[in-house]
Amino acid sequence: RLLKPGGEIAAVDWCLTERFDEDDPKHRDIRDRIEYSNATPDLLKTQAQLDTMKGAGFEILSATDQAAEGDPSTPWYRALQGRDVSLASLARIPAGRSFTTGLTGLLEKLRIAPPGTSEASKLLNIAADSVVEGGELGIFTPSFLVHARKPE
């Protein structure tokens, strides 16, 4: 109702790719952890996303998984893997994650950090791990772009 007839929209959303297999327990586990830890309930497969937009009356002009278009040697999830050794990636390597969780717990006990800070740290680790796993398997994309038009 906000878009005039003939107007176009570009929407980017997190989706499951068509590689996602509902019958595969590992796929379901990854999806469930992504949805829980990132507060993104009911992720749709890319085709279901398109069907939803069509069902709302939009004409699909184009759709692409932008994350799949990048350089395969540098996948979109690489920064979350903690593979690169740098000060910026310290919190992503296992030792850095343990340190951060321990430090936030200590800061909570000292009442420097608010209650729940270490739990938030743990949840962010689950979020990072689950989207990386989904990306590695090719069952998840954080960048499904749909270009659509509202009919005249």
C-alpha cells in the first residue's frame, strides 16, 4: 500500500537456499540455531520468498543470491570464521571467544557490565557459528536480492 502502482522495490533478506533439505537433521539444526540466535523466525527458502512476493501481487523482475556471486576464495562468512589472525579477529578464534565470555562474566560479577552480558556473548557466538555453517554448506544466504514491481 506504500508503493504506487508501477513502482519498483528492491528487497534483501536472509533466506535458506534451495540446497536446504528439511529432511536433513543437520540442516534443520543449523536453521533452528540461525533463527533462534539471530531472532529471525521462519526463514523461507528463496523460492518461497519469491512466491510470497508474487502472492502479494508483485511482478518479480529479478532475483539473485548476492552472497553466492562473490569470490569463492573469500566467502561472505569468512570474517565470522576467525581464521585470520589480527586484532580485529581475536574475538572470533576459540581462545578469544573463551576469553571474551569469561571477561564479560567477570565484569558482570564486578557490576561493571549489566547482567546478561556474558549470555549475550554466548548467543552471538552461536549466531556466528550457525551462519558460517549454513554458508559453508550453501544452505543459507544473508543476501537474497529481489527486484520487483507493483502492477499498474
